[in-house]
Amino acid sequence: MRLLIADDHELVRDALRSHFEREAPGTIVRGVGTVSEALKALDDGIAFDILLLDLRMPGMNGLNGLVRLRERYPSLKIALMSGEAKNEDVRLALAHGAVGFLPKTLPGTMLLQALQRMLAGEVFVPDNMAETATQADGNALNGTFTRREREVLDFLLKGQSNKEIARALELEEVTVKLHIRGLCRKLGAKNRTQAAMRAVELGLAR
């Protein structure tokens, strides 16, 4: 596993590096202190599996740092970390493509489990934050969808298969799958069925 940790506190970076190297032998960990340094590390060409990004780090400007990183590296898994998390932070982080939200108070064993789950394709939010994530503001989320994602979601809510959606929108089936993957990430869902259910819960059906 190749892990990039972006946190402006060196003690936090060192503690996380020591933990992951001890509990997951063979893990390669690199630490940086700003969003710009994270971008430079990624630009160097190392294929990191996941980035742990401190929400309050210099250069973040709210979630702008996450947006910048996602724009340049859309396929990179990015999880937000924070010493304190507001409900809005959790909702917007997931809406902007984060694969998880990790409180810095999370026990070490749970942190490694969370990392493994996110690498396996799940969206991780601690149990005490799960309700917050589920109650994300539908209007705010809807504004993050691309036109195609919104079209695909409409067909998804009608129970259409990927093949049927592809035919209706005159797209390749693999392209439909990519749009559904984007919807799942933004909705905090594990699969297309859960994405549809989450959309209904958030009042996104039309």
C-alpha cells in the first residue's frame, strides 16, 4: 500500500507513519504539510493508493484543497481527516468526492480498518457520523452532479439497467458505469442500488 499523508502537524504525520508501518508491514508512507506539497508529491509520479488530507491544513480554504486535488487527480482516493468535524464538513466532503471522513480521535485499529475498507471501494464514515452523511442536503448534492450524472440518476431511479441507460442516452455501457461510480461516490453509496435509495432519501427523485 502506498499512502500519502497531508497534514501541517509533523507530529501527526510521524505518528500515522509509525502506526501504518508497524501495523501494515510493507506500507510506503510519505508525509507533506500543505496542499501544494501534496500536489507536487503526486506530480512526481508516485502512484499513491490513497491520500489522507487534513481538513484544516494551510491551503485547504475550506474544501477548495480537496476540489483542486480531485480536479487534477480524479481517480485518486482521498479521505478527509479532522480533529473536529462539523456536520456540514462531513456532508460537503462526501459530496465533493471524498471516500471517507476520519476523526483524528479514531483508535489506531479502527483507522487501519477504515483505510482497508476505503481501498476496497467503500465510503467510510464513523457510526456516530453516519446519520449526518445520510441526511446530506439534497439540493447541495444535486448541484455537484454533472448533466450526464443527473440524466443517469434519473434512469437509475426508474429501475433501468446499465444497458438500457446506455441505449437511451446513446452512450457506451462502460461510460454509464463510470457515471454511476461518480454518483456512488457523491452519494456515499457502495453500489447502484444503494445510490438510488440514497437519492430517494435525499429527495432527488423527480
